[in-house]
Amino acid sequence: MTIRAVFFDMGGTIETYGYTRALRLAATPGIQQRLLSAGIDLHLDNEQLYRVVSDGLERYHQWSLKNLDELSPSQVWREYILGDC
């Protein structure tokens, strides 16, 4: 048998944002750079961006548990993480 395709879900299989404060803070400058390269300057320092991302992911996580559903990464970022920005 030959493997022809592999599917991954968003729920931490590929896309993760560390599970500890230290891991998340270490990843935040990369997120800041990625946003800036896309022309998105939130005028937040890394600590503030860490809080925005963490709070948004927690809101999404609660919604996902309640609804037993997952949204696309772009929708999570648009509606839960950067929605107030």
C-alpha cells in the first residue's frame, strides 16, 4: 500500500503556540515579524502581543469546546485573535 495523502487538523497537530508562558513569549517575536511582513502593525510590544494572542486563543478554545467544532486558522486569527485590533 502506498500513502497518497496525509491530513492534519489545526488542533495542535502542526500549528501550535506553546503551552507555557515562556514558550509563548519566545514565539511572540516571530509572530510580530510575520504580522509586520504582512503589513499589519498593531503597535504592541511583545508582552502585549503575547496577551492578545493568548486571550484570543483561549476564547477560541472555549468556543470550540462548546460547539465541538474547529475553524480555519485564518478565521481563528480574524475573529478570535485579531478581531479587536
